[in-house]
Amino acid sequence: MEPLRVESGATLTQKRPRSILLPQPITLKERYLEVREVGTDTFITVIEVLSPKNKQKGKGRTAYENKRRRILGSLSNLVEIDLIRAGIPMTIIGKVQPSDYRLIVSRSSQRPQADLYDFDLREPIPSVPLPLRPEDEEPLIELQAIVQGVCDRTGYNERIDYRQPVPPPKLSNTTQRRFSITHANRSGH
């Protein structure tokens, strides 16, 4: 750093910059999986994994609801995977018991009837059938094994501090009691 000379005879030094980081825009891509027929490329089944954006009021939810209506009005099957406790659950007709998570399997040949697999935080994720064409056998999607595999490969189980409180929304009283008992057993109390 070379000193700067000023007419009065004083010497000033030029300040060196510090390296900083600036926030960058985050681009989130909504991902889904399509099962298509070989040869014709016809949509058979759409598998949607809901995101927080899908379950909050606003553009993201409106866009997903429109897409959902298009799928439900088509000849494609829909598998909707909701593993997010927060937000507003997707619309279904009729009353169902509240649950932390939902899996919906909607076969085009049985609409408006669909299968709901609901479960809570302490329960394993159920396996669900993958609907294909009516004459095809439906393989099971073993979601618990898929999620566990992702957690194992990414090290989530080591990175998550399970001693911290469960993030919002608040757990139901039953789930909270089960969680507290399991948590006490894990921590040796």
C-alpha cells in the first residue's frame, strides 16, 4: 500500500477493501416426475412432491392448484406426496381426521374417488402403489426406504440436532406425548 501525499504535508493511507458476501437470489425449481408410455409418450402418471410454496397462499399455490385441476381432469393418474406439516393441506372433498402428512393416489379410472394415506410424525411413511394403465400391475413406491436412503447419503441424521424443539406448526397433543417419550429415551433420560 503506497501512502498518499496531501499538500499540507500529512500522509494518508488508502484503505484496503475487505472481502464480503452478498445475498444472491435463490431460484427454486418445482420438480415432479412423469411416467409416460413408451412409444406414444402419453402421460400415464404424475408424481408430485409438494413444497412449502405449494401449501402457502399466493402464486405458488395457485399455480399448483391449476396444475392439479388439469391432471385430475385428464386421463393421467396422480400421486401427491405431502411431507410438509406446515401450510394448508390440498383440497379434498369431505372431512378427514387431521394428520401431519398425506399421500394421495388418484387413479384416472376411479375419479373422483382417490386413496388417502395419512400418517403422523412418529409413524413410518407408508408404501403406496404407483398407478399405471388399468391393465398393468401397480408396483409399490417404498417412500420410507427412499427418504431413509437420502438421509443416509446426505448425512442429514448427523447434521440435524434432534435435541432442538420441533419447528412449527405445533404438534398435536398425542404426537407431542409420543415425541417426548421417544426423545427422552434417545437422550438417555
